[in-house]
Amino acid sequence: MPNSGNKFQLIYIFPNLFTAASAFLGVISILCSASGQFEKAAIYILLSLIFDGLDGRVARLTNTTSQFGAEFDSLADIVAFGVAPAMLFYFSVGHMYGKIGFLLCAMYVVFGAIRLARFNVMIGVNEPSVFIGVPIPTAAVVLAMWILFYGEYSVLKGIEWVLLVGIGLLSFLMVSNIRYPSFKKIDLKKAHLTKSLVYLVILFSFLYVYPIEAGTALITLYLGYGLVRGVYTFCVAKFHKNLV
């Protein structure tokens, strides 16, 4: 019987190991950025995203969700998806712009922390099918893919200001009220199973052949979709208000 009690305690540690791995990879990414290994730094951020996605799912599957796990997850996220991408941006591009680069990197981290805090206090209130503002892991992936794309094509050298505007936009979108679709609860009906499978095969084929280009395009389209949808919703609401 004493052993069963120990096993019960150990099972609560299991999902937190994934959270710890996510934070660990975030720190490794920061060190890679500081040493100029930008491709490795971006890849570590993407790997961190995988572990971050697993911890919550493992906790729900093993019925080991806890307040400690939720708090630990947020602290790990600020390292892996806040500080790590900000350092990647600064060492690769931001340092070229002096104080502006400093400011935008700091703003990204601070706004990311605000996004996490707001998410934590609104758990159970938000619609499960949407995110209010860009989630910080998504923002981190966007930034990582942009840096990978920038490093892949030398023709982009000289237009680093576009990335500067991009990180400012990402910071704003994280704390905005713009709604982004969530894929956590996708209803895969049997009638659409074949069609969904075909789309996924095509998608993964492009990702396999052109991982950087296809990944950058997909995540940028997702970002743009929410922004365009938000502007459209605002304009429609404004129009109806004027009519009344």
C-alpha cells in the first residue's frame, strides 16, 4: 500500500516533466541565439512548442491537472515563448536598431506576460473555440519562422525593418481583443474525414518539401486571418451603429 501512494504522487510529476522540458529548450534556445546559432535557436523554440502541447494533454489523460501545473506552465511559457524568441529576434535583427531593438524585444516579453496573465484569469470564461488575442506560443512560432525565412534568403537582407514592424504587431496582437480560431476541439465528422485526410496529406507534403517556406506561409496566414477578421468585424459593427 505505501508503494501505491508513492506512485500516485509520481504520476503528478509526469506532465510537469514536459513543462520542464519546454522551459529547458527555451533556455537552450536563448544560449544558441547569444552564440549566433539562429537556426538552432528557432528549432528549439519549435520543439518547445511540442512539449508545451503535450503537458496539458498528458495531465488531462492521466487526470493529474493541478494549480501547480498551471502556474508552472505559465512560467515555462514566458521563458520558452517570451524571452527565447525575443532574444532570437534581438541577436539576429534587433541589435541593428539600437534602443528601438531593445524596446521592441522588451515590449514583446512584457506583452506576452500580460497575455498569459489574462488567459489564466479568464479560464472557463472564454469561448473554447477561439483565443482572445494571439496566444504567446503562436507568436513565438511566428517570430521563429520569420527569422528562419529571413536567414534562408539573402535577398531579404536590407529590409530588416519589416521584421521590426512585425514584432511590434505581434506584441500588440497578443494583448488585443482580436479573436483567433482554436484547434483544440476540432469536430472531425465522418462525412468530412476523407476530405480532411486529403488536405492534411497535401499540407504535410508541402511542409516536408518546403518546411521553412510552407511553415512561414501557414503561420503568417493564420496571423493575417485574425487581423483581417477583426478589422472586418469592427467595420461592420461601426456601420450598424451609424445606421441606428
